[in-house]
Amino acid sequence: MIILLFFLLHNAISQISFSFSSVNNYIIIENFPIGTPNQNLKLLIDTTSMETWVPHAKLQSHFELTFNPEHSSTINQTKSSVSFTYKNLSLIARPIIDVIGKDKNFMTIGLINTIDINTGVKIEFSGVLGLRPIKKTQASKYSFIESLYANGLISYTTMKFYYTSRENGKIIFGNSSFFLFIGNI
């Protein structure tokens, strides 16, 4: 009985999960927390990109939810900016650093300051959570999953998708929850 209780507690502590929905063939996390205190955003999951970006509060006319770095105590803004295109959107971002736990294990997030799009056009997600692993040559940078692992928040650098219906489910980082699966994992 004690061993089972330890396993259940360890399994619960060593994973993090978020609810998601499927919208227009995209998987979107509805309430993704960034900063301290949390500002919840609607992030598109992208397994082909290692970049994570969110829109600045001044872009409220284009995004349903935005991020205000002045309302967070764990955000450090850099002075550089980067221009890029994502799904036909021309964007200019200034990298920010959100400390997820220990002082040196952080995640870099692009804070979008400029977007080239027609006035009044709304984008159905608030940003992108890039889940592609970062190359070992970029050792000073952590991906989202690597940041969770480096800070001891998950015990494995893995992710799993669990669907509760055709449009909804959970994305689980770290250990698998054996309660969500039928058969062997």
C-alpha cells in the first residue's frame, strides 16, 4: 500500500498537464500561464518550431489575449529584436526571458511588438508554444520541455497527447498518467 501511494504521489508531482482544444486543425492550449503573477494566454502548439512567442499588450486589436511584461516580476527584456514570418504573418519580436524556476534555467520567449496585418483582423490564438527540441549546440538556451526538466518540475523530457473527445484533451509533460490509458504504455 505504501509503495502504491508513493508511486501515485511521484507520478502526480513529476508531470505537468494543460487542457487543449482542436480549432481549425490546430491544437490550442486555452490557458497557458506566463510570468509572475500568471497571465494566461491561448497558445498554438507547434512541434516543428523551437520558438515560443506571445503578443505584447499593445497589439490587443489583433489578438484576443496579450501579454504585458510590466505586470510580471519574472520577465527580463532584452534589447535585440528579430523579424520573422509565421503562417503568413510578418512579425517583429523582442526576446524576453521568463524564469521558470532556478535562476539559470530559463525559457526565452519572443514578445511580438509589431505585426504586419490589416487593421481589425483578429488572430484566433495568442501566440505559439514551440515544442521542437533545441540542438545541443545551443546549450545556453532551453526549450519549454527542457526548462521544465532542468527545474525539476517534470522527471522526463517527454510529452503525450490524451484526447477526451475529437476536439479536446490534455497534453502531458513528464511522466505518463496510467489512469488515462487502456492497455500497456
